[in-house]
Amino acid sequence: MVSVKSFMIPREKFISVERDTNAQTAARIMRDRGIGSLFVTNGKEIIGILTDTDMVRRVVAAGIDSQKTTVEQIMSAPILTIDENKTLLDANDLMAKTHIRHLGVTQDGNLAGMISVRDLVLFLTNLPRK
């Protein structure tokens, strides 16, 4: 089976926002970049992840002001992770079990990348068919 490492988005390609960024700005970045998540930082340290699901559940459904709400207030933390040498099936199982769509990928215990349900779908779409 294929390893998580082979399909992850490497840390150097992460799109991130500072923790005091407002939710509306973050939503526009996600829209404009066609992505479903942003990493939230405090300086150079990644402190959480903000997903489109977080935006819907914690901002829109709650009826809070997206211009006055910071990403730190609505982000998911800590980031759930999987080791880079685990398989895509392992990642799928963990996502299904925990009801999340984004996993941090670790290398020697450090965050090295990210994998999403979208990445799993891409892999499955390209499998040879019988």
C-alpha cells in the first residue's frame, strides 16, 4: 500500500495565517486559493488548523461576526497527526474514526506535511480499474 508521505502536501507548501487574522480574511484566502484549510501560526510556530468545516460550524452556524472573530478562536487544535510511513488506508481509517478531513503528517515526531480527504480521493480516482 502507498505511504502517506507519497501523497502529503509538504510543510513548505502550507498556506498559513497568523492567529489574529479575522475569520472573514481567512475564508477569502481559502476561497481564492481553492483550498479547504489553513494552518494557524504564532510567529513561526504552527498552533492549529482552520478548516472550511470550522468556518461553517463555528462562525456561520453560530451567527458570529466573522470580522471580529480571530482564527485562533475557531481553529482546531491540537492538529491530529499520522506518521509519514503509515499507509493511505491507515490515514483513511483515522479520518473516518475521528470524523476529520485533514491530518498532519509527522516525520520523526515533527510536522512535515498534511494530507486531506481530497488527497485520498485523488489517489483512489487514479487506481486502475478491473
